Amino acid sequence: MGATKTEHFTDRQNQLATLAKALGHPARVAILDYLLKVDVCICSDIVNELPLAQPTISQHLKELKNADLIKGNIEGNSICYCINEKELEVFQTYFTNITDKMKIKKSTCC
Amino acid sequence: MGATKTEHFTDRQNQLATLAKALGHPARVAILDYLLKVDVCICSDIVNELPLAQPTISQHLKELKNADLIKGNIEGNSICYCINEKELEVFQTYFTNITDKMKIKKSTCC
DNA sequence: AAAGTATATTGTAATATTGCAATATTAAAA
DNA sequence: TTTTAATATTGCAATATTACAATATACTTT
């Protein structure tokens, strides 16, 4: 078969996996890094910055947008992409919960 | 044409992407959830807990192990899997850096 | 040693992702 | 209105992932 069996997992597990998956490519990490580094964030800048062709970057931006990790505003001719703080917080919360539990839990084995 | 161009990105970007990718499947999130919930962590328990066949789970465990997010100790007949706190901290650190920068950075656009 | 139990590996089909050339769309500038 | 610039979409080839049946391995118990 080959397709992920999302229906068998909880909404939280699926959402966390979706967010992680969106971060799961170095180009998309690099895009987030770049959006954090610069003040102005136009797509063509990203194309110049990264070693990938324009359609490929457009695709990665689309995936980050689908995961709601970034938002894009049309600015005349070009598009201003920004990080979506809220969704990053959702991810952060999930993730912090896991690491907090980890700290509480005494390593009883391994 | 089809393979990720890892060589063009920084080690940090690649490592962060690798860790995120390992978390990027609901079954693997569920495995981590389970390892956090229970005290004893035997592979067969995971097989009973999740709605996937044994070889599929074995494969997911392998991926988590490759990403160094879990470790496995042989316990006689079975294997005791545990979360690797250290690697999770690496991920946490990367991720916290991003969200911290986010908080500092004033939203100048979007 | 033979049978049973737990986990891993192999092989394979279905599906998804990655990357890009070619092309389309949209808005600004000339 | 033609041209230019910025971004998106389409189509396709290469590769990767997901899932599992069948089988292999390794340890335990009988």
C-alpha cells in the first residue's frame, strides 16, 4: 500500500507529525532561518539565497504555507513571506510537553 | 532530480531537518508518546499498541534509532527501547533558538 | 535438540517527495 | 499596450517512504 495511515492516530499526533514533516527538509529549515535573519522577506531574495531553482523553492514555500508555518502577503509585484508565530508556538508547546515529560521521567531502563 | 541536495546546506540545517523528519510520521510520534507513558518499553508492547504490522513498526523504530532519538537494549529475548534524552535536547535547543529569535524579532511585516 | 517467542530483514507494490524545464499568471514599468 | 519582473503551476523523471507478507535470525523454554 504505501500511504500513511493517519486515521489510526490522534489529531495531536497527526498535527505534530505534519509540522515536523514540514521542517523535515534542509531547504525549508534554511528558508525559516532566512526569514528570521532578514527584515524584508521577498521570495526572489530566497531564490537568490538558496541553491535551488525557482520552481523548487516555490514548492517548498507552498509546503511551509500548507503547514501554516509561514504566511505570504502580496506586495504589489512580489510576495512578502513571514513566519507564522502562532503555529510555531503550537509546535513548541507539543515539543516542550515531550521534553518536560522526559525530564520528569526517571530513566528506569537503558 | 529527486534526491535532497543535502550538500548545499549547513550541517545544522541538515541535522535539524533529519531530526524533524524522524518526527514527521504519526506512528513515530505515537512511539515516542508510548515510550514516555510506560515504564517498561518492549518492542512487542509497541506492536500491540499501534495499528501497524510488526515489520512496519520495526522499520519506524529503525528510523528513530538512525536519527538517534531512541536507543535499544537487548534484554534476553526481546529489546528494550528508550528515548535518547540527549538527542531530543539537541532538537529542543535548535528549536528553542528559532522560537527565541522569533520573539525578539518584532513583526515588521505581514 | 525441537518448539516457541520476539525482533529484524528482504522483496515488492503503492504512494509521496524532490527537483527542474517549460509555461502560465499577475502586476509593474516603459 | 508591449515588455519586464516576480511568483505559481504543470508535467515529468528520479528517488524516497510507507506498509506488509514471507522469511530469517536469535534467544528461551521445553
